[in-house]
Amino acid sequence: MQDSQIAQYIPILILLAAAIGFAAGVLMISVLIGFKSKHTKAKDTAYECGKDPIGEGASRFSVKFYLVAMLFILFDIEVVFMYPWAVVYRDMLAEHATRNLIFGSMLSFIGILFVGYLYALKKKAFDWKS
């Protein structure tokens, strides 16, 4: 007997409902029976490692840092898309008659990323010093 596709998702929906119900239940119970304390200025002050919270919380990073991080993510995701394509490339060649389309689609993908890389080089996005 073959199950329908929607019937195969019923265990996942039950698990999702149980997870949401558990999280909501734990939060409700903690609110209902939790200890109510008085809020004072000393209790509401941030505490970290026994030091008084004086000054700025975190130092600021340069915009270049975030730009290089985003470029790293961009070119890292390129590999994420290329790896599955490379794994099944031989099977795709045997099954499909459009061999040039399969290879051309990956070449166009790499070409677009290469243009982006050249643009980042032109804008000196990889230069940490400036």
C-alpha cells in the first residue's frame, strides 16, 4: 500500500506541534509558578566576570571587516553549489542529451562569480589596510 505524500509529513507535523507545545508549556509554567522578586537597580545592572559595566560594551569593527566576511561567505557558498554538481556530473551526462547545457550552466555560474570577484578587486575590498 502506497502512502500519499501528505501522509508522509504527518509525523513531522506531530513532532513540530510537540516541540512548540513543550516550549510554550515550559514558559507558561515558569511564569505561573516562578519566584517573583523585587527589581532593584543593583539587580538589573549587567554583570560580567565581577567587573563593573563601565564604558562601551564592545569595540567597533571597521566596515572592511564585514565586507571581507560577506565576500568570504559569497565565495564559500560557490563551493556549496559546485560540489553537488560535480558529484552527479557524470550521471547527468549519461542521462541527458543536453550535455552542453549542463556544462554551460556551471560555466555561466562561475563566470558571474568571477565578474563579482573582479569587481571586488577593483573596489579594493580585499585590502585590509585602507
